[in-house]
Amino acid sequence: MSSTDNEAARVRAEALAARAQSKADRAKYRTMRNMVWSMLACLGVVAFIAAVTWRPHEEKIRAVDYSNHLAEGRKLASWLKAPEPMPTDWQATSVELRAPEQSPITWHLGIITNEKKYVGLEQSNMAPRKFLSEELGKTEDDGVSTVNGATWQRKALLDRENEHAIILAGTGVTTIIVGNAGYPALETLAATLR
């Protein structure tokens, strides 16, 4: 064997030894414990970034002006009611007047209370039983409320959790106040209707 062949064999042997050592070193560090520590380090970085960049997202309430709808509606149906004045810090958030060519007329006013709870005013000259079924679904009697001398029927809504309604069935007109704000808030709105 020549010295060149010896040198080439020695280089090959060193390369094989280096590869074997590298493979052994990699295997030594590829343990479950090291993987767990790596995952914890990554999760720590993600948690830090989330904590630094997270901002609470408070949903903005978009108030609507319902006065034009109410004025137009009262031209068609003088019995339409609305809060006058609106309870302090309550905001109307939706309004709808449905006045088809023929009766019935329905009026909706959605309101968010100062405690961020929902209260809805629904009125119609539709047949009371049909209107109640459409607006409330299944209900059960829950007593009565007296507001400004008028007796309102209380209902617990069975299809919607934590929602209640008070109902005033007048001559040809049914008024429903419904929501998740509780009976005191529903009665507060009823007291402001004009």
C-alpha cells in the first residue's frame, strides 16, 4: 500500500468515526426529556407573545335612532308605543316596522340596558295567540306585574334560557316586552311606554 492509499484509508476511517460520533451525539440529545423541555420553551415564548399583544375586545354597541320609524309607524297605527323617555343609559340597537299592504302591522324595538342585557319591545295587531307563538315560542305562566295600573302577564320562555316576557293584550293590540334582563328591567321599559 502506498502512502497515498494509507492516507485515503485514514481519512475515510476518520470520516466514518466522525459520522458515528455525530450520530451517537444526536441520539444522546434526542431524548423525551429534551423534547419536553423544548416544547415548554416554545409554549413559554407563545404565552409571552400572547400576554404582550392581547387586548380585551369589548364589543361596541351601535345605537340606532328609531324616531323616524316610530313617526312613520304612527301614521299607519296610532297605537304604536315606544319609551318616552328611554331609561337612563339604555340604547336602542335595532328597529323594525313591518306594515304589509294588509294588516297585521308589527313593531319591534331592541334595546340594550345599562347592564348590557337585552330588552325587546314587540307590538302587533296580529291575532294574540299567533303573535305570542311567533315571538316567544313555548312559554309558561309566571305570575303578573302591575305597571302604571295595568296588569301584565308574566311568562317564562321555555325555548330560551334565562329569558322572560311580560305581555299586555289590549283591544286589538298585543304588547310584549321580552329579554334576558329580568322582570324589573322589563317593567322599567313598560313604565316608559307612551
